[in-house]
Amino acid sequence: MSAGTLVALTLVYFAVSVVSVMTGGGTLVQVPALIAFGMAPREAVATNMFAVTWMTASATVRFARAGEVGGRFTWTLVVLTALTSALGAELAVLMPERLVKGVVAGSMLVMIVFILANPRFGEAARLPPSRLRLAVGLVAVTLLGVYGGLFSGGYTTLLTFTCVVALGMPLMRTVGTTKLVNLASSAVASAVFVRAGLVDYRVAVPASLASFVGGWAGAQLALARGERFVRGLFVVTVLAMALKLLVDLFR
């Protein structure tokens, strides 16, 4: 891979990381970019997962310093995600690619409808979840953990929505806390991919550095601009991801 290609990919990783810290979905841009520049799909997924680990690490630290990480269910989410992400990474392929894209795109369209019907989505903490909502939320987190370890395209976005709707967490706290959860997911999956020899360190190292800086910058931007800005960006990103997945599905 040429020096010019590495520079281009590094810039992509920085820019995407700034936004995806707040909304998720960066993998849907980054993995196709790696493949477009000649990397094999499995290596692209593994290399991207390695870089995402560093983005989530820096963002987690920045949100934690602002007191926006933690809550009643945090460590339950972290443990569930770590275990199921390892399973997802080991499986390598959970479902046919078209089915995965269809399910994720459909889920995101449902999210759009729900958020538009609830303009104050995630504005403040809700009452503690009922047992049914809590059970549904934990099952969803478990399934998302497998998907997060497998590929992770849209994983953080779906996890954010689940935490707000099912677990009653406010949006800004959810954005911060899901960085810690995603750190567990990406670190465990990266360990599996490193052991399998799938990470291309020529790309992974500069991409990780760019992701680390972009993660910090994105967290800082979210804290500076506030919840309304994050909510608007979240809606726009979810819609864009849903449309991209549907285009890919029917192309």
C-alpha cells in the first residue's frame, strides 16, 4: 500500500472518528474504504476493529473526566458485551451478509420513526425500567455484543438506542457509557483477530493514532455542544446509515 493511500486512510479515520464517537456507524464507512484500497474483507474488518479500540479508549477517558460514563447497568453491559463479542469474532460469519444488512437497516428505520415521534428522545433520565423492559434490553445487548464482535457496522448506534429506550438512560450519559462498552467489545474482538494474524499493522498503526485523536476530539465536541446537537446528529447519521445499507442491499 502506497504512502499516499496510507495518508488518505488516516485522514478518513480521523474525520469519521470525530462523528462516530457521538453517533456510531463509523465502521460502515471505514471497512468499505479499506476494501476499496485493496484490503481483503476479513483483514479489513480485523484492522478496523483494532483502530476502533483506540478511538473508544480515548473517548471513554474524555467522557469519564466529564462524569458522563457510568450508571446502574454499566458493568453488566460491559461483561455481557465482552463475552458475546468474543463469540462474534470467533464465529466470523453469523448470518449471510445480505440478511445482516437488511436487519440492521430495518432496525435503523424503526429508530428513525421512534425518534421523530419522540422529539425529546434521551433528554432526561426516565423512571427505572420495568422487569420486562430490562429483560428485553439485556437480551438486545447480548445479541448486539455478538454482532459487535463480528463486524460492528451500526453496533454502537443500535446499542445507544437500546440503552435509552429499554434501560431509561439519558442520551449524553448513554453516548459516554457506550464508549466504555464498545471498548470492551472491540478490545476482545481485536485480541481474537490479532491471534488469528488478520490485523494489517501497516494500516492499523496510523489508523489507530488518527482514531485516538479523533475519538478525543469527538467527545470534546459532544460535551461542548450539548445534548440537542448530539440528538440532531444522531438522527441524521441513523438515516444516512439506513439508506446506505438499503442501497447496498439492493445494488
